[in-house]
Amino acid sequence: MIIPQWPAPQNVKALVTEREVFSPEHSARLGQSLPPYESFNLGDHVNDLPRHVSANRQQLVDNAQGCDEIRWLQQVHGIDCLDASLIENGAAVDAAFTRTPALACAVMTADCLPVLFCDLQGRQVAAAHAGWRGLANGILENTLKTFTANSIPLNQIIAWLGPAISQSAFEVGPDVKHAFARFTDGKTWADEMCFIAGSGDRLQADIYRLARLQLEHLGVGGVYGSGGEAENYCTASDITAEGDARFFSYRRQSITGRQASLLWMVE
């Protein structure tokens, strides 16, 4: 598991799973899923056996210290962010926030970008699933609005970008670049480095840079994680020391599982 390195307050905990997960206490391999979902698939919508997904999710709760429950979403590439304490598992939404200790907000990915949020006083946390459509249409902005609605200013909010597909592996069409031409306030914030020339009319999109620039444009106090100097992940191409794929990737293999990025508060 990946433990985010960011200046979150002590009562905020976070982690990211990988294709294979080992118990931090016993170094035992977790996960029940069989190929092509091996072994720690957390997605219940990819035709994996339900009992395996359920077992994997319970193992995740058991190994997330101070977390009693995880709120799972049915992600639809939308832009809504809802209160995790007021919705049930499987709600059709792409982001959730909470002010309730021990309840984790989680998003599942297999190339899209997971973004985790908290404020510097540890009053609220949120998790957003950000594919390019969500980024272009305002999923991050709407997630931030749940903080400001609770009187938390943007400069007191920090964000962490989790593992996603890298620019060299993320080929898109001109329509994707056009979607980022203007933000909701009418200003252009994405720069030319977000899209570099590929083959023909194809472009290589940098989803990390798109998210980072957008968050900075919105006034977030600090942006950490993937795409920075210290951390660079690619869900499509990263491999383990044993030569196996490190993450689930839809681009690499259309029938695949999902990893999760989650965070929660402890008392």
C-alpha cells in the first residue's frame, strides 16, 4: 500500500492500494480475486466474483487503522460531491466528503486520477475521482465547495494526487484539449505542456499537470503527490521488482480490477 506523503494533520489518515497488497503487520498477502483481477480488486462492477470483492473490501477496513467503514461510490464521470454520511454504498457520484471520524471517503481508479483533500485543522476530508471529463467539467471545484460551504477557506485546504496514467501513456483526441480551453470562470489556466503532440492528430495529455494547475488556479493552499518532483506514478506502465504490473490499468488491459484511494479522520 502507498501512504501519501503530505502535510496533513495527525488525525487525517490516507492510503492507496495496489494490485497486490500485503498486511503491514504480518507481511501476508491480502486479496481473494483470481485472474484477470488478481489479487486485491476492489471494484464490484468489473465482473469479479462478488464474494471476492466483498472479502477484499473487508480486509481493507481491517488494515486501515481507525477506519470503521468505507463509503464506496458508483462512479459515473460526473461532477457531484456528496456527504458520505448521508449516502449509501453504490451512490452514483464521483466525489464524497465527510466530517465524521472513522468513516472513509474512497474512490476507485484504473488510470483516472484520484484526488484526496483535507484542511489543515483536520475538520473535513474528501476524495474525488477525476478522469479528464470530470476535470474539465468541475469535479475538483465542486469538491472544494463542500469545504468553503463549511467555512473552510481554500488556502487552508491541501490536496494529494494519487497514482494515475502518465502523459506518455495517455493518448487523446483534439476534443479533449478543447474541453480545457476555458474554465467555469472564463479564464484559461491549462498550458501547452498539458498536451504534447502525439501521432497524427493525437495528443499526449498530462492529467497530473491538468489537476495541479486547476487546483492552483482555484486557490488551494498546497498540492502534493503524483506529478511532483518526488512522486511519479503511471498506472499503465509501472511494474514491481518482480516484473509484474503494479497497478490495475484499463488502458493496458480492458478487463481488469480497480485500486482504491481513501482517507478518513480519527478521534
